[in-house]
Amino acid sequence: MNSLPIIDIAPLYHSDPAGWPQVARQIDQACRQWGFFYIKGHPIGAARIAELKAAAVDFFARPDAEKLRIDITQTRHHRGYGAIATEQLDPGQPCDLKETFDMGLHLSAEHPEVLAGKPLRGPNRHPDIPGWQALLEQHYLDMHELAKTLLRAMALALGIERDFFDRRFEQPISVLRLIHYPPRQTASSAAQQGAGAHTDYGCVTLLYQDDAGGLQVQNLQGQWIDAPPIDGTFVVNIGDMLARWSNDHYKSTPHRVISPLGVDRYSMPFFAEPHPDTEISCLPGCQNPEHPAKYAPISCSDYMLSRFAETYAYRREEASA
């Protein structure tokens, strides 16, 4: 129990559906026992990943003044650049030693949901770098499709309609994030970590991490174990929203990033979240008289906004204004 399972999801892309049940069972077991696993056999190629990492290295190396032109604290829909120490994932530790770029589903300023002032809805705010926007927007769409494929397998495992999540992930509030972790020796104190211990807020996270290492996951005994980079894989983990949706049948597991010594670390998580109006209430197969629903229904947007306020000082200030 000191290494995460590795699941080959290639059968989910075959024309013959006979391979689906076995993959679904493996994912189900990993979600119940660990809340974390690796996937291989996915369609995101190495050339795409290399192009994205090169873009991230270029962007984060630019002057602060240039990056802050798209400062995330200056937008109400959580898009753009987050400077070092903007986030505090573990409230008992210093702010995180990382800088970020966040984007979501692009909705123009004239879109009805944007005009209505719906939270977490709006246009993306990209840096003025040739080729950046096209690359990132395409990768967002490809990761969205990969997440939906995994969610179909989870639906099969949970005994609900195959398209249950598809219908709820139309025009999602999913986020693609690029992260740069400077070397540990640049920390403001020995206690400052790359990312403090936390659980993810949403449904499913798919993470690319480069070869610098540093990701750690809490095992069933409460010990921190390394989740090292494995070439050609994504690390997948369950977030609090899906744990809630599944009545805690699926685990949302604490994890953290310890910044490596002497090298920069880059990662690219995709946080798959449904449409903001989606009701998060106990799934049909996850409750019975002996195990009633633990959580009251809540909308996706209300839940996410409540969690953002815990992590981002600027969101707390907005909420109290």
C-alpha cells in the first residue's frame, strides 16, 4: 500500500466495449481505496506535453510586470496569473511557494451567463505570446474529453446511466492550470511548501507532472508517500465534490507538493468540474436505509465558491465586501 495503482485505460478507446467493465472495476477500486491512481494508454501525446511545458517555462520566466497584466486577483471569474504566495492551501502553513496560470471554458463578454453575472463564467485572459492561446485552448478541450471518458467508466462502476456525467459536464467550469514551483531554497521559511497539504475541491483532477518530483499522497495509515513522475501517465485523483456526490464511497485524499531542491518544477493539472448549475446530491446507487445521504444538495457553483474563499485571500475580501 505504498505505491499508487497504474491503470491502462486504452480499452476505453477501443471499438469493442468488452474491455470497459474491467477498466471500470480497476478505477472503482482505486477510487474507493486510494482516491488516487495513474492512467496510461490515454490519447494525449508526448509532443503536446513537451509543447505545453516549453510554453510554461517561457511564460513563468517573463518579468513579473508582464505576467501581472493578467493578474488573477483583478478578475471576478478566476482567470489569469497567480503570483507566488497568492494561495494558501494549508491554513496552518505559510502561503504556497508556486505561481500559476488558470484558464477555463472561454465565454465571451456577450454570453448570456456572463451578462447575467454568473460566477466563474467569462473570457479567458491569456498572455500576449504567439501561439499560446491556440495551444492552451485546444489542450483544454482535449483534457475535457479525457475527463469525460474517465467519468463514463466511473458511471459504469457506480451503476448509474453511462451518460450521467456527460449531461452535467456540458459547458463546465473545469480549469486548466499551469504551475511553476521555484526551487526549495527560494522559500521564505523552512515551513513554506510548494503546495500545502490539501484535498482538491472538485470532481476529478488529471495531473501532468514533470520529472522533478515532489508530489506526495497520504496513505491509509496517514503516512506521506511519494507519487513519482511516470513517463506517459497522468495522476488522477478524486476531489471533495465527487466524494460528496458519491456519499464518500469515493475518497478525496490529502496530498501536497514538497518543492525539490535545486531545480524548478512544472505541473499541469486539469480540474474537471460540471456546469455551475449542476445539483450535487447523493448519486442513486450510493445510499440506502443503512447508509443514508450524508450531505444536503448544493449547486456546483455555490460549493466551489465556498471552497475558493478558504484558499484565496482576494476571494474572501470579495465575499465580505
